[in-house]
Amino acid sequence: MRRIKLGLPKGSLNTPGRGNTESLFLDAGYEIKGYTPTRESDRGLRIANDPEIDLYLTRPQSAPSELSRGLLDIAVIGADWVREETLDRASDITFLADLEYGGARLVAAAPREHPADDLTAFFQAEAERASPIICYTEYLNLTRSHFLKNPGYQERFGQKAPLVLVRGITEGENEQVQVINSDGVTEGYIAKGAALVVDNTQTGSTLRAYGLKEIDQLMTSTAGLYGGATLERDAWKAEKARDISDHLLGVVTARKYNDVKFNVPKARFEELMAYLESHHLYSQHPTITEAGDWYAVNIVVPKETWPKISRELKRDFEASAIVRSDLKQLIP
């Protein structure tokens, strides 16, 4: 049997309240086992009703390199880690689907009492500093690139690249600005004497708890499904990846809609159909069932417009017995 290797994130992207990847797969119809949030385990990790998919736990930081090297065929990853891996160089990682959860912002943060309110002003304010400006982050490539493009940095250091340090390995010539790999709680390095940090955040509450303030934003990020190098070489895997993507996107789409059923008098049916068409209140065709002097109608309605639509159905078309349900999956 042919198989595709799918990497699933352990940690924040499988956490209720931020982005529950397990619930996404369950709603997509996959009987996923061994992936309960906070209790994920490689032992017993599987999709019971699709033996063509082999599941692997992966850290978001390492998933892009695993895709590039064929250790995984597809993976659920945050866009921030894909960009960190592929920045300014050719890549065979392909974007398959935005899964629209796990939203975060990658920001630079400094001590709350620092006089600067943006990164340009930060570098200008540190002009007289004798010791190096130390920045801790897990996003070494993104941070270095962002610093190099900053007017305040350029004003003082020109195009000299910041010194990047990862466990004794160094790169870059500007020792006055050092970007160091963070192995712990990134925000905690400020209390130890770092000048600033670059980290991801949802609300900024953790930064504030550590006495920090945002002074710049590098990017925004959501979870996505990405493909690796093997998809270009293997047509079966490419097709299987598209199938998985369609199922997951069906959930993403369905979460924006309500499934609505109601009855309408036959005398109002033609007006109703014109209304449904003009408002795009079905995916391809509404489901219509005839019952005496009535039609039973089944449509999908965007959640954001439901209160307005429900009022108009009752007022303008004499709709009755209106039932609203959540959709699990809507595959075009």
C-alpha cells in the first residue's frame, strides 16, 4: 500500500483555545488516535480509517527542514516557521492550504521602561551603548533580515550583518548586535540583561507579564498545510496531499457557515429562489423537498449574516420551522 508521511505539531498548535489540530482532523472525518492535546504520543499515533496516511509528531521549528529533506511529505506548520526556514533562499516547500487557526504575530519587544516605541528609535537610542545589543530569539533568520532592513540599524551599522550565534556557531560581522538562539523562555532573557527579544505572541499578555513592550512587528502567522520535496517527484503523494487538503479546507469553510432548514409556501418559492441566488445562500444548489403546499428548503448561511437572513426569511417569505445547525465539513 502506498503511504504519505504527515507531520502533526505538538504544542501550541494542538491546544484548545489557540488551535486544536486534533479537532480539525476529527471534523474532517479522520478517526485520529493518540493525538489528544497535551497527551500526544508517537506510540499509537494513527488515522484508523485511512491506512494510507502515516502520522508523525514534529516540532514546528524542525518541520520545514524535514519537509525539505523528504523526512515528511506534508505537515501542519505555522507560516512563521516556514518563512524562517525558507527566507531569502530557494525552497521546495509548497503551500497547500491556510487552515486559519493558531494566529500569532512575530514581534520585537524591549523592556517597558525603554524610551523607544519602535525599532528604529530603539537603535537610535542605543547609539552610545558600549556593550553589544543582545537579542534572544528562536527566529534567527527573520530577526537578522529584519534588523538589516531597519532604518535605525542602517543609520548606525550600514549593511554589516548582525552576529548570529547558535551553540558556538557564529555568522555575521557586526559584533555590536548579537542575535542569539533562545533555548528557554525567550521573554525571560530580558531580566538577565538582554536588550530585546523577538518572539511570537497572540495577545501580548505574556510579554506584559515579563515587563516588556512591543516595539515592532515582523509578520503575522497562521497554521497551514505545507508540502515537501517529495510531492514534486511522486504523483500519487501529490494527489493524496490534495485530497487531505480538500478535507481540511472543508472544515475551515464549514466553520464559517450555518446549515439551515426551513419550510416555505409554494406561492413564495420563486421569490425565495431569486433571493437565495442573489445572496449566494447555497454552495451549488439548495436542497428542495416538496410537501403538499410547502417546500422544505436546506441552505448554508454565513454565520456573520445569520440574524439578518433569518429575519428576512420569516418576514419576506413566510418561512417557518427554521432549524439552524453547525456544519462539520463543506467540501466544494
